[in-house]
Amino acid sequence: MGESNFWEISEASTNPGFGCIPSERSLDELLSAGVILVDKPRGPSSHQLAAWARETLGITRLGHGGTLDPFATGLLTILCGKATRLTEIVLKGDKRYVGVLRFGRDVPDDELESTLSLLNGVIYNVPPLESAVKIQVRTRTIHSLKMLESDTDSRIAAFEVSCSAGTYIRTLAKDIGLMLDTKCELTELHRDRTGPFDQTMACSMQQLADAAFLHREHGDESALVKLIAPVEVLLSGLPSITVKDGAAAALSHGAPLASPGVVRAQKGVSEGSNVLVQSIKGEAVSVAKLTVDTDSLPKMRTGEVAVAHAVMMEPGTYPQSWSKE
């Protein structure tokens, strides 16, 4: 994002003796607030895979975001330590899937393509019976739905769908069958994008196990460090406010952000929006809700700017000061 999209509120430098650039964190720091993208195989449930990762890494605080059915494969986001506080942000990210449908009759390509085109946009999407989610009618957005290829002799077709979070692809397949007036079975499903992550960023379960073995048995953490991303990657889509070291210290203890602590802020962000409050080094301090519009910040000298609802920075990362930052 260009510099012109930010208000430069005040000048400030950061003390190199405290904190660190996210990409330079140690393994322990990454495990306390990090993200692992796993390419889930067919078979285990998302819950089983998370339990396996918890045991492999030897940490108790670990969860996952964006459940995949056992038969499905693809990207599963594993959240370590304080990153588990950001589950809702992970769940809200758009998803992309490729899958295979099997029909009960011959479906010409032009008929299928025409049907799929009708499902772009806002649709009703009811959780399937096998889902643990309460059955209720809700809407989801299909950004793109297209046929990739087909085999009419086998009555199967491959498709790709980009959609909003929480879209049930089993339900989508059922709807396609209803529109075509034939049975439509979802036989394969693979998620190749979730939020800001794509397939190129994922590791296999075996790669994670091997990296953990190297660390545990040989004291070599280099492979494991490469597989765990700093928590900031989850927050890259949020508008941001950069704060002084002293303000970061205060916020890490749960204090609200006051205007004297702001260094720069993204323009045009309205009151009530969620923002990433970050240090000058780019560390996530907290996810906070704005109590003012960011466009009002250049004229503010005092007053509250935002209140944190997920503090990410460990208290003591920066020394507390007695200023009103």
C-alpha cells in the first residue's frame, strides 16, 4: 500500500534493544504466537490433525481455523499460542476450492457451464446434515464458480469455486444437482487458498514431523523455524496504525491507545473498524477497535484512539515509560 494512503502523525524511532522484526523471531517466540499452514491429507479430521500437531510440537495451546471434512484435502491453518485469539479473523477469510462432481446422468458441458454461472453472487447456503453447525438458512457469496474440465463418459466434472468463508461446498453440489434435475455427488474436494495463504506456503504433515524430529533429537531448529510464520501474516489484510515503543508497552498491558502514541495511521478507516496496532518494527501489538475515524487523527492532541480486544504482544517486550503515549 502506497505511502500516500497513510497519515504521518509524528516522528519517532524505535529502540533496537527491545522487540524484534517479526521475520527474525526465535522458535520459542514463533511457537508462542505463530501460524503453520498444513496441506491436510484425506482421512483425518481437522481436529485430529490439530491434536497430532499439538503432540508433535509439544505445545498445549494450539488450534485450527477453517475446518475441512475428513474426505477433503488442502490448506488447514494451524494457530500456535496467542495466535489462537485470531481464530475469528482466520474464519472470515475467503476460500478457494477445486473439486470433482459425479452426476446421475450425462450433463453436456454447455448445460453445466450455464448452470454454474447462475450460482455466482449471493446464494442461500444451508449446512448439510452431517455438519456440526446448527441447521439454518443463511447467505454466502460465490465470487467465482466455473467448470475446469469434464468427462461425459464417466459423468464427472472438475470445478473451481472462490467463495466467502463458511460456504458449504457439499450444499453447493446438492444445489447444482437440483438445478440439473439429477443426482450430483461431491467426490473430491481440495482447498488451495484460504485468506492470504495459497498452496505454495503449505507444508505436509510429514515435513512438520521431520522438522520437529530434527529439533527434538538433534537440536536443529532451522527447518521448524521455516515452517512457522509469525502471527503478523494473519493480520496483513487489516488496516494498520503504527505506534511508539512506549505506547506498545502500555497496550501490551491492556491499556487503550491514546493519540500521543500514534506514529502513522492508514487513511479513511472509520470509527468501529478493527485495526492492527503495530510497533515501528512491524510487530503486532494488538487487534483493536477504533473509537475515532483515522482521518481525525492528524488534528488530535489528546484522547482515546482505539481499544484492544486481542492483545498479541507479550508484556515487557518494551519498557514502560511514564509519558502519556
